[in-house]
Amino acid sequence: MALNVIKISRVSPATNTVEPLVLPLTFFDLLWLKLHPTERVTFYKLTESSRDSFFSSILPKLEQSLSLVLSHFLPLSGHLKWNPQDPKPRIIVFPKDTVSLTVAESDADFSRISTGKEPHLDTELRTLVPLLQVSSNSASLLSLQITLFPNQGFSIGTSVHHVVMDGKTASEFHKSWAHICKHGTIPQDFDLPTVLDRSFINVPAGLEPKIFELLPYFSEDKDNTRTLTPRPAREISNDVVRVTLELTQVNIEKLKERAKTESTRSDLHLSTFVVTFAYVLTSVVKACGEDGNRPVRFMYAVDFRNRLDPPVPLTYFGNCVLPVDLNGYEATTFLGENGFVNGVEILSDSVKGLGSRNIESIWEVYEEGTKNRKVGTQILTVTGSNQFGIYGSDFGWGRPVKTDVMSLYKNNEFSMSARRDEIGGVEIGISLKKCEMNVFLSLFTSDFPIIKK
């Protein structure tokens, strides 16, 4: 797939700010300090997308609306800074700060890479996502790329530093940008994350120092943890493939019925999230080897906006999620015939127990799991949510035909979102080595026909 970069421009927020904006990082922001950028590419089909019409009409609308939406998401145009005199990093936005926007053109088959029915190379889509500039003491927070596929469609690639916002805020940014592009303005009743006041994040004072104690466990250089440079990512070679699968609402109900049948318990919390995660987890563990003694650690993020006292405003800009860590298990728990129901029971207990757990207890488990992680531990984390509504982002030329989280393999993740064309269904993105993917697909599709997107 050949990519031709047309231009790299700088887009500034449509605001008259004259003073620098300085935002301290909260406990929830600092959690993601060492994580690799969250990368996503979203595909939009165009019935008429000649090169001339795209660059004369469509691209200017995308650029103008981006400038407008950045004025509501101002921190995205700034940088993460960690100066020697500062005890911790902070976000700084200067009046003339901008966001990098790459405009490119690809000769790839849009239909194949956006709606392909079979696994394809992970490296194939890498050129559609821009790099995020990161050094030891400074990091960009957002980088964007718009790629035209002449007479087929276009894609929007994003690289976001997780320290600036969580998935909920990121989805609001994308939907807000689309709304402004399509309608020109934002209605007064359209909620935007405009609250930047960090005093709403009320957590015990002793938690934040614990994050800095944990930084050596995320760094290659144990003696120099005061750096924004993440540790080297897992190599993404031609041996790594990705696929997007869909579970229909009927599939989900069958998984719930299976859990009821196989479990001896009647108190299970059988949500779509629980049964989907358990099914993916079981399939991935089985696909990655038969060594039943290897440790398995899996995690999901819980939103704390309504769990803090006082609750955090819905329009708060930033992070407000905490990883829930499930560790101490061995692969054998999920390898046998009872693997799926074991996963359901573990996840069910975890989700049900959130109501009685405080932030300290959730953090302690995560801290212990990070400090005591054994070599060879298999890790699986879910990113995204079937509540974010990413397929509702219409820039004026229709809803997305596909969206891919490109940072899955780097961060040991699989993605979850609502299906594009059905309420109640789930879309799952996964990236594995070819040999593992073959086994995974045979397991995942064994119980019922699965739609490959």
C-alpha cells in the first residue's frame, strides 16, 4: 500500500486565548503516563470522492471544523511537559499552540481494508495513523491524519496521549468534531467536556505518590524514571494480523444462556460486557499455548465520574477511569471445558463487587499485580466500550463503515464497541500472531456463526 503525503499542516484552535493554560495532572491522569499512545483509524465511504472534489470541498470543511472543536477541547493543542524543577509533569497550552494534521493519499483498496472479511496484516494500516512526538521531557497530546482513497472514501487516523483524556472524552471529541463539520455549529444543548477544574477529582492524598513509586516497573531505565519516553513497544512484524468480529444480540443471549447452564450459581451478573470479555479471554488464552502453569492477568477500566464524592461533572475534560486488575490466575483456569464459565464467574464477581469497593482497594490490587508480575505472564486488557457510540460520528457524508484501534498489539488489548448496524450487538477487534489468530478464530466461531467484518 503506497502512501503519498500531500502536506503536514498545523491547526490552531479557533480561540482568542492570550494567556497560557496550565493543567496539573490528577491521579487518574498520571496512571497512564507510561502507556503508548492510543491509536485509532476510522473509515468513511464516499459515493463521490474524486481528488479535486475532496481537496476543494471536503478537506476544508474537515480542517475548519477541527479548528472550531479544538477551542472546546483546548488541552489537545498543548504539550505534556516535565521540567527538571517540577515534581510531576503538567499540561501546558500556549496561545499559539497547534495540532499536527497530516493529509495523505493512498492507492489501497478501500473496500478491502475497511470492510475486509479476513484477517489482514497489522502493518498494513500503520501508515494511516500519524506518529505522536514524544521526548524525555515533552510530548504532543494529539496528532491527526486524513487519508484520501480516491473515488472510494477517506480515513481519519488519531494518535492520542492517554494522559490527556480517557476513552469517554476521546469519543466525545470525535463526535463533536463530526457534529460541527456536518452542521457548522454546536447547539446550546450539546454537551461538551469544557470543565477543566481539577479540584473535582477528589481522591485520597496518599494515592498519587504511589504512582511515582510504580514508575520503575514501567521503565527500561530503572534509574531514570523522570522521563516521558515510554518503554519500547512490542514489535509489530508481518507475523501479526488483526481481525474485527461481531457478536449479534442473538449471539450474546446464547452466551448468557450458556453461562446459566454451565454454572452452578444463580447470582451471576450476566451483562453483555461480562460474557463478551469472558468469551474473548477464554479464546485468547487457549490460542496462546497449552502451558497451564503460566500466569494470566486481565484488566478492564471502570469509570469513576459517579463514584467520587462529589461526583465529577459529565462535561469534565480529562481522565477519570481506573484499571480493575484481575491477577493471580493460571492459564489452566481458562483452558478446560469450564474455561468460559470460570471467566464469567470471575468477571461477574468483580463487576458486582465494584459497588462495595473504594478507590484505595482497587488501586492496591493493581499495584500488587504490577509489582509482582512474573516473567511470562499473559496479559489481556479491554479497551473501548459498547457505550461510547463511536459509529454515530457523521461528518456529513454518512456514518463510519469501520473503526480500528491500532494500538491493540502494543498494549496487550482487544477492543470492544457497539455494532454499527444493530442495537445490542458487540464489535470486537483483536490483533495476534498468525499462528495464534488461526486457533483463536476456530475457537471463537465454534459455538455459533460469527460475522467477520
